[in-house]
Amino acid sequence: MLSINRGGFTDDSRSLSLSLGIFPKLSYFSIKGLNGLAKLSILISEGDLTSLRELCLLNIPNLETIELGPLVLENFIINDCSKLRSLALKHSSVEVLSLSQCPELMFQREILPSKSRKLKIIYSTQLMPQVELGLQMLTSLTNFTIMSGGEDMELFPKECLLPYSLTSLSIYKLPNLKSLHSRGLQQLTSLEDLHIS
């Protein structure tokens, strides 16, 4: 386990680059509360071994860019990174991806690893209206949670928005939601759990 917090890192450091090759047995890595950090690169060279399975980035208010090498993660949590704009995970495998309170992050296909099983989008206003940009391509996705609070989403889910593989769908705090799209839901033939509040 490796944990970096404000107390162990100079607050004026703008970038952090870490090669996982020097920590072949590292399984958990968290960064929390580094106010000055703007760019994070976590790299792995060809042939290097890595045991990293969980990555948590918490309360990094000035983080703008995340670059990841071809990792195989069980859990990747990004929470309260208010200036995050760039995140590319196309070459990584992430089983559970949670994006919370990232209001500047734009939704791009490159964000989503094709083998993700669970995806949570919480209070990330730029992501919300753009979720149709590729979720249906995530054929391994079984669990999707969407939560907002102030988003102008009136109809959900749009037809062909969500993959047929979904078994659990949770919709929370969409105050302007007027109706559920019947065709969008009818296509979810594997759905077992539906939560709306």
C-alpha cells in the first residue's frame, strides 16, 4: 500500500510521475488532498510487472490531467477533483470506475475502458448530458449508477443509450427528470435491479 497525502508531499509540486516498475508488489495506491498537483502520470514500461489493483484519487482540487499506462485495475475511484479535464483509460482495464464531483470532466470514449463492469457517475455535471457517447459499446457493463442534483436531464435513458448487458441500473437525484424512456428500458433485457429516487 502506498498513500500520499498533503503531509508527505510539497504542496507546490505541479506534477507527479510514477513508474510502477519500482514497486512491483504495490497493490493499493491513494493520493489525497494535494492542492498544488495539476498533472499525474502513472506509467508502466513494457515487460514491467505490476500488482496494482486499486487506485484512489481524492480531493485534489487543481488536478487537470491524468495519464495512465496499460494497467489492470479492479477499482479506480476519482472523487472531488474539481478541475479535472483530461482522463484517458482506453489502454487500461478497469473493472469498477467511479467518477464523483468532477464537474469539468468531459465525457469521451477514451475515458471508458471497454471491459468495465461497474460505472458510477456522481455529481459530474459535464458528464451527465453526454453519457450517450459510448456506453452502449461497453458490452461487459453490468452495473450503472447515475446521480446528479442539478442536471437538466428530462428523459432517461435514451434509446440505445445503455448496453444490453446491464443487470443493475440506479438513477438518483435527477430533479428535472420527467419520464423514463420506455424503449430505452425495454432494450435492457438482462436488467434485474432498477433503483430510482
